[in-house]
Amino acid sequence: MIEFPNAKINLGLRVLHKRPNGYHDIESIFLPVPWCDNLEIIQNKSTDKITWKNFGLNIPGSPSDNLISKAYNLLDQDLNLPSVNINLLKQIPMGAGMGGGSSDAAFALKAFNNIFNLNLNETQQIKYATQLGADCSFFIHNKPAAVHGIGDEISFIDFKWPCKYIYIVYPPYHINTAEAYKNMIPKDIYNTSLVDLLKQPIQTWKDTIVNDFENYAFSLYPEILALKNKIYNSGAFYASMTGSGSAVYGFFDEKHLIDVPENYSFRWLEIK
């Protein structure tokens, strides 16, 4: 079975109060976008539970630490799965705020469910996904959503893209998410929800729909701020960093050349 786990972007990201366990409540809009990995899962008869091959971008660490492996192990401890070959063509940048690892894990859960006829309903799949990461459950649904809690409280929204293309750029700067949260000053009260702000003209979004992690990321790497400004100066209706960084995106109606350094990864994604 071949799956195409896709990335997401955050349209607005508010860091709210800190919980006693150290996690922060957030408010955000998650939007799936068509920048995808390629994931192939094949049942085999090996004595090794998981056989891995990774292509494309290099994934640091051991395969056993990968969220796909962890997804398999979660199901295996409850349901005793057969052995599998996993072939992953990694194309979504890591440490970009695009949710690539979470998407891989969620799509793997869905694939295991289908390959092995596990008959897990959506609620059961979400229960496993939540154990893997706060935003993994979003990719089980994989539809535009308002997100609250630690990223695990999801409400679907009727979102109409205000553009024909999304331009996403990943500058090779790693933002440590834990450190980013430590440097946040939570704001508990907002007068208007992000969902309500989306109903306003897109010209207002620049000043009202913001990512609270941007100031911290910009202080570490002014190049990210320069990149956001360049996207605006190139005609974007709206531009923002996604997640805790460091990828930046813009909404456009036309594709055109935007000059970025050679070591930046970028894609024009058509909205259909």
C-alpha cells in the first residue's frame, strides 16, 4: 500500500496559558497542504517486525525512534501485527513547523488499519494517534480545522482558500519547539477567535491573524523575518511562519519567481 502523507500549515497560532504539567494550550487553524511524503508499507514474513528503507531527505536518529515505527509498535502491542517493510521517501522538511512526522505517523496508522483489516473506527484511530503526538490526530481527519487544547481538540471548519497558490519556503534554520515555548509569554484572553477573524477581509489578516512564535524565531534568525517580508513584497495577500518555524508561506493568485538562497527549500502548491 502506498500513501502520500501531506503537510499542514498554521493560519494563526496563539499560545495561551500554561498547564501544571508544563504543556501550553493553543489556538490555531490547521490547514492541510499538498506537500507530501511517499510512504509504502508491505507485509512480509521476516522475523524482524519492521524493515526500514529511507529515501530523499535524511532523517536523523534511529528508525526505531521514528513516529511510523512508534505507530506500528502501539498497534502491535495490542493487536500483534504481522511484519512489514516500510519505504519512506521523505520530502516534507523536518523542523519546519509543517507536521511532516505527525502526518507520516497518522497515515501509517490508517494504512496498518486497512492492510491488516483491523477494523478500527475513527475514534479508535484518533486514540492511538493522540498517544504519538498532539497534532497527529489532525491528520486522521486531514481537513481544515480549528485547534485548541495542546493541539488535540479539533473542530472542523468550512474554509474557502482565498488564493490559487501557496508558496512555502523552508530556510535551513532549526527552531527548538521546547525552547520556543519557554520563551513565550502566554496571553489568556483574546476578544475575537481566529475562526471569526477568518470571516474578515484578507487585507486585515496581516495585523489580526498572527503566529505568536514569530517574534522568538525572528530574534534568533532575522533571515526568517527577511523572508516573510520578501514574500509580502512579492505580492502575497497574506504571509506567516507556520508552527514554531521555520517554514514561511504566502498566499498568491499567480506563480512567479521569488529569489531565495540556494540552500532554501521551496514549493509552489496549487489549490484545487
